[in-house]
Amino acid sequence: MPSGGGRTEAGDRVAAVAASLADELVAIRRDIHAHPEVSRAETRTTALIADRLRAAGLVPRLLQGTGLVCDVGGAEGPDGETRGRVALRADIDALPLQDRCELPWASTVPGVAHACGHDVHTTVVLGAGLVLAELAQRGELTRPVRLIFQPAEEVQPGGSLDVIAQGGLDGVDEIYAVHCDPKVDAGQIGTRIGPITSASDEVSVTITSPGGHTSRPHLTGDVVYALGQVITQVPAVLGRRLDPRSGVNLTWGAVHAGSAHNAIPSTGTVRGTLRCLDVRAWEFAGQVLHDAVEQVVAPYEVEVTVNHTRGVPPVENAEDCTGALEAAARDVLGPASVLLTEQSLGGEDFAWYLTKVPGAMARLGTRTPGGRSYDIHQGDLQVDESAIGAGVRLLARVALG
């Protein structure tokens, strides 16, 4: 039943325990932010999480390499019924970027920064786990929970596949996560049913030839010119070979060729990402990409190698699980806390969990109301730290069911 403040009794219990942890969790987040670790090197972060969970009387299981999982509560609830386990997932790795946030807890590691909010994700799931552990000790945990602290979200193939291979989803019936959104106010979340992110692959195209002098391009394969055709024409070809409703997007991020103004180089490479809103288009977009590259460079007497690394499918939020997140948010964050969000072209390896069990991801608002909108994967990213408490309450409440 809702309490006088509009929350359910379960929401009140979650909010009270979360409030008692608020200062500690902000300090933990700042510690993690100041000591970022790139994918599959998250040793200190893993140890910090494990130590805090052990202090709460829990028994974390370290994964091979980095990362861990930790169960809270047994399969039998306080009413004697056996219930399926729900998982809460956080990604713990940082990005190889320079931190430019200019705050006292800025990264102490040159060239590495938590510029995607994984320090917040980690702290939120840790905090939710501590709330649920306290409720379990009181006999108030209504179903068992698994905390997943996953390494290597920022690389492909993502660390979620490692977690799954090591039994991280064994016995799990559903799974939830949040992702920072610096364009949504702290205290609010963004949700949608169905795909909320896109498929995302890495692409590199390498072109080679004997090279030569720029005065005699007719006597060699012009690598630079051929690269230019790949850069401009291949995205256009994909736009005509694939259904435009599938939202296919090929964007180049790096190109390298040559070092002298009057020499045609013998090799050059362009690298980028291939993204698809629709999982069906993603399944055959790679072959269309290969064919397009080969056809575009065919007139220029060069050799071409296409490396297409399949990344992640779209995150497909289940309807029931999305509804559970929204109900939890309205209970512990307020009736106006839920916004409809758009499907983005970003990739997220949380998608692999959702190919095994139903679940949902919400976008967690991190913008100070009325403040600046930052962007993720930028070194100047700043978050309103009240988002930590909001995320803790949200995930702890949805875990209770």
C-alpha cells in the first residue's frame, strides 16, 4: 500500500536504506573516477567492489581476469515461495581518453577517464546491492538478486560474453541496468519498449598498391584516391542496398595514408563504425559492406582488405521489464520521473544478456536541472551526483518486484 508520502512500503524501505548510504556512495564513485582502468584491466576497481560487498556480509565470486558476480539472498523468499533470481548489471571499465572534468576527483591516470559514466553505473549497482543486503538481513528481500560487475563493455567483443560464458546468468530470470544520459535531468529516467540502442560493429578497410610518384598516378594504384572513394561512396551504396527503415549508418572516424605530399603511398587505412537500428538488417549488412568496398575500388588497380568485426546487437527492452522499471521509478523517484526516450545509434553489450533472458535498460538522468548538457565519450563529462541515489533506489526497487 502507498505510504502517506505516495510511496509503497517497499519504496519507503528502499529509500530509507539508500539515504543512509548516500555520502559513502558518492565517495566511492569519486574514488573510482579518480582511478579509472581500461577494459580487461579493471583490477583495482574489482577489488574495491569485492571488499565493500564482503564488508556487507556478502560473498562475491571473482570472474576470470576482472569483474565479479555476487548473489544477495537465497531462492526462497520470506513467504516460503521459491522465486527466480533477478540480475542487476554494471559495466566497470573506463575509456582511453584524457579526463578534462577539472574536478578534485579527476582521473589520476594519464589518458584514461570515466567518460561514459561507468563509475556511476558501478556505484549504482553496488549501492543497490548494499540496500538489498540490508533488506535481506531483515527478512524483507522478496526475491533473490545477482549483482553483475562486468568488465570490458567498451571493446568488442564485449565483456558480457565473458560473464555469460562463466555462468553469470545461470539461474537468472530477468536482468536490469541503467546507462547515464547527460541530456536527462537527475531524478528522471528515459525508457522505451523494444530497441533502445543499435547494433554496432567495427570496420576497417586497408588498401595497398606498389605506390609511386604523384606525377605518375597512371603507373600505380592510387591508394589515397581509392580511399577517398571508399570514404564517400560506400556509405551511399549501403543507403541504396539496404532498407532505409533499418537505419543503417556507416561513419568513418580515422583515416591514415602517406607522409609526403609528392608520394603516392603503398598502403592506407580507414576505420569506422557500422550501426543498424534493425537487427535483421544487421545480420546481412556485413556482406553488403564487403561487396560495396570491392566494387568501389575495382577500377583503381589496388588490393583491398575489409575487416568487419561484429560487435553487439541492439538492446531490446522487454515490455514487461520496461513496465517494471517504470513502476519502480514512479514509486521511488516520483510520478513525473519517467520519460519516453528515443532509440540511439549507440551500441551497448548489455544486448547480449537480453538474447538469453528478458530484461530492460533505462537511461539514468545525470544533468543538473537547468544546467549544461554534456556528452558521453568526452573528457569533460560531469554528472550531477544526486543521480547515484536515484539509480540506487530505482534498481533496488525493481529488484524487489
